[in-house]
Amino acid sequence: MDDAGLLGLAAWIAATVRSATPLLFAILGETLTQRVGIINLGIEGEMLVGACFGFAVAAATGNPLLGLLAGAGAGAVLSFAHAALVLFCRANQIGSGLAVWMIGLGVTAYAGIAYVGKEVEPLPSLAAPGESFFATLLSQLTPTALVGPVFVLFVGLWLYRTRTGLSWRTVGESEEAARAAGLRPDVIRLLAILAGGVLAGLGGAILSIDYTLTWAPDMTKGTGLVAVGLVIVARWNPFLGLPVALLFGLSQAAVQRLPASGIVISSHLLACIPYVVAVGVIVLAQLSARRGSGMPAELKAVFGR
């Protein structure tokens, strides 16, 4: 491959990683939540509040790191609404998730009016631009590209190699057994839902502050709901969340880069590519594995199975 080809490959890889990073955090958050037997369709709304309020703080302070923290906090606050409904009020999880999603959509559409079209200072790149493959790659990536895999490693090791992680998985498999072991399922589920909200809000903040550098109403465009489905593809395993997110990121990168490559395709068809890919991998994952394999037992009750 010549130098031009290598530089083009580096640009494709960078675009894939940048597109995948917000989704990766959402997948990790939803994985933790589903591992304790709770499904949260409100993750879409949590990403939106993270994107909106994170962007607002970054724009007001000029500090993108504060914006990322604010986005994570906003996601946690909205996720508490889901926790209150399903744990304290015993509401239907699907209905509660949809309600939280609509709350996030409505709140951000109103609160974000003043920030539409504005931009924030970008995070620094990992390297200065250059003519080599790695210089080109690193110059188009920011620290969030490194933080994502670190979170995958941390969440995976914590879930499978710590006593607390075992407690969370026990709650997801059998609430009765968890209580018999002296655990408090509702407390663990509350923490899991909040942790999922933090990661979803952080993913949303990365989307607005680091990826697009701007805010627009409903800018997640279903990313949170895609994350819910891709958790199934990843078999509720944080380590598998990374390649799954990268596959979706590659499809999003294709939407951006194929027109620049001279390939003439309808923009409407291009916009469908990531979602067609998401549906396709979910179907293939279900066909290639025993139905329900890997799903936490308590989660099956949500679907009446």
C-alpha cells in the first residue's frame, strides 16, 4: 500500500474510533444495568441530557473536561428517575424507560435552544499532524479514544474478578439467591442504574463536546436504543462491547467518508447504513447462538420468558 493509501487507512480508523466511542460508553452503561436484571430504554434520554448539559457547561466555562463531568452527572440524575419508578414504585421497566427517554428528549429540546449552532473548544489531539500513518491517526484522535478501552478493561475486570462484581451478577441471575446470601438487590440495582446513567451521560457528552463540537436537538438519533440492542450482541460481556461498538463506528464512518471517496450514493440510503448494520448483527447473533444464551435470568422476566 502506498503512502496515500496508508494515510487514507489511518483516517478511516480514526473516524471509526471517534464514531464508536460515545456508543461504547452507552453499551458499557447498559451492560451494567442489564447485568442486575434491569433494562433501561431511557438510556437514549440519558445520552441526550449528557450531551446537552455537558455542552452547556463546556461552552460556559471553556473547559471541555468540566463539560464531560457535567454530562456524566446529568445522565446519573435522569437515571435516578428510572430507578425510582422501577425499584420504588414497581413500574413496568419498558414503560419507565420510554418515559425517561421522553423526559430527556423534551428537557433537552427546551434547555438546549440557546446552544444550537454554537461550538466549544475541542479536546487536544494525541499527536501533532504529520505525514506518517501513526501521526495521521493520532492527530485525529483525542484522549477519549484511549479512555474508552480503559473503561472496558476496568468494567470487565471489576465485573468478573471482584467480589462486588460477583454480587451484581448474582442479583441478575436470582434475586432470591441474592437475598439468601445477605445481599440487598434493590440497593445493588439502584447503584447499577446510576452507574449506567453516568456512562450514558458521559457518552452523550463525548458526542457533543468531542465528536461533533456542537449541540443539536435529538442529536443522538437512536444511539442509545442501538446500544440496548448491541448489549445482546455482546452477550452482556463488557469485553465484547468494544468490537461491537467499533463495527457500528465503522458503519458510521462509512456514511461520512464514502461520498468523499467519489462513491455516489443517496444521502438517505447512507444514513440508513449504521442502523441496518446494527439490526443485521443483532439478527446474526441470535441465529448463531442458543436463544437467550448469556442473558441474566432476572432479565428474562422483563420479557415474560
